[in-house]
Amino acid sequence: SLSIYDSNLAFQQLYGYNDDEIPGLKFRRLISRDSLYKIRQMLKEDVLGSVEMVGIKKSGDLFPAIVTLKRFYEKDEIHIAYSIFDTTSLKEVEQLKLVNAEINSKNKLIERQK
């Protein structure tokens, strides 16, 4: 089972956990079931890199993110470093672009009907 051993302040702020809550925290509590499946498949197939996922904050709120996996060895043990990038603002920008495109399309239609 994947457990968190250490984190930085950005991780703690993103997820809403205190520093003393991190050691031993199960990774499965931080991401959706589908996201956990994707990550386990990557590890099983020895594929490292980035994948889109859905994160779960301590509050239960969901957020879109990209997680990057890196494997390293320490004292003959395999460890995995996770870098998590919250993509909420990128998703919001994408949504605004779609709304803007729809508005522009309707405006052009109105202009043609004049």
C-alpha cells in the first residue's frame, strides 16, 4: 500500500493536511479510485511519467490535477516521489474559452441576421 512519508508546504496547503498528519497517510485517501487505478497500472507496468487524476482534499473537495511519478532508491529500498500539480485554474480557463467561443458564435449569428 502506498503511504506518504514526507511532504512540502505546497502539498499541505493544497490538500489541507498539517505536517504532523502526513507520515503514514495513505495515498489512496488523496486521489479518486479511478486515479489510483491509473497510477497502480503505471507502477505495475514500470511506466513513469505524468497522468491526469482527480485529487481529494481533506475536506472531501475534488480537484483536477496532474501527478508525475519518479522512482528512486535509498538504502536499497525503492521509493516513489509524487509531484502533484493542481490544474483547477487551467480547467477554468478552458471552460471560459468555450463559453467565449459560444458567445462569439452567437454574436456572429446575430450580426448576420441584421
